[in-house]
Amino acid sequence: MRTLILSQILAAGLGFGFYKLLGPGYLSAALAMVLVIGALIILDSLHPPAIATALNFSFKGDDESNLLLFGLAVGLVAVLVTLQRTSKWLLLRLTPVETEANDAKEDAHERAPTPD
């Protein structure tokens, strides 16, 4: 989850920054892409879809509301992933574990002769 959030927010920020600094075009897209790749390698947080995010924002960043909306979407994904992981943890913690001793008891009980 760290990789997803870090890479997407970094890519969106750099793409939007170059859009505002240089305007839409290939130069802002190329600089954003190169810097995002370099930063992701340095941070050991490789997430290839983040490159597309940087390109998207560098070609068409329009206004700050797009960046804010994207940040909210990434935050929502983080909340959903945390909820999923918490649910999984709770289910594993609260579900009774079958043991070999219980299995042996059940097998012995099943094999016991039944009165006719």
C-alpha cells in the first residue's frame, strides 16, 4: 500500500508541477516522467502505473481541483485496502483453527460402532 500511495501522489504532484511550470506538452511530460522514474527507483517504490499518472497530469493538469480529486481517490483506495486487511486479520484471528487432535477425535467418533 505504501508503494501505491507514495508513487501515485508523487507522480501526480510532479506532473501537475511541470504542467504549471512549463505548460502542457512533451517537455513537461518528459521531465515529469524521468523524474518520477528516478524518484521511484531511489525510494524503492516502483509502481509503473504512476508513470501514466505523471503523464496525464503533465499533459492536462488544468486546475488544482483535479489534483485534489485525485488525492481524495488515492486516499479512498488506501482506506479500502486498510479495511480489507483489517477484515482479513479479524477473520483469521476470530475463526477457530482446526487441530490434528480435534480431527483425530472426530475420526474416532465416526469410526465407533453404532448400536443396531
